[in-house]
Amino acid sequence: MIIVNTDYITGKELQMIGLVRGSCVRSKHLGKDIMAGFKTLVGGELKAYTEVMNESRALATKRMVEDAEAQGADAVVNVRYVSAAVMQGAAEITAYGTAVKFI
């Protein structure tokens, strides 16, 4: 499965199938949340949050690809990511794009 954030794939003619997406809602571990709170006092990267977001993005991408494969796609173009807080301590990551077949 080819995944790109452009609306084309060099050397390929594309037929649009439609929108595909995958999402993941994750919460932070209480211990990591407390440690991150301390880190905000002195500044610097919140590595535990970065790790959670990277894992969530990977899972959302995997689910988007599964959606595309279920529709018979060869690739997903125009891939985008969006995140939103859904409640205190939890965030949603959504990956979405356009499923296409090669002509």
C-alpha cells in the first residue's frame, strides 16, 4: 500500500475510490501524566506524550490502510492527520485520505 500526502503518485494514473479514515483515542498513564506535570515546571520535551502521540498516529494510519484495503485500493493519497482533545487526559488522532486504484 502506497501512502502519500500529495494528490498524485508519479508515473501512475489514479481512479478515485473515496474517503478512508482511521482513528484512535488514547489516554495518558496517570504516572506519566504526573511526571509530565513536573516537567512543565522546568520546560523541555514531554517525551511520554510524544511517545503516546506517535503510537496513536501509527495505529490511526494502520486503521486507515485497513479501510482502504477493504475497499480494494492500491494507495491512499492526500493523507492528513488531525488531533483533538476529547476529554481531560485523552486525545483522538485521525488519519484520513483518498483511496485510489491504479488504472
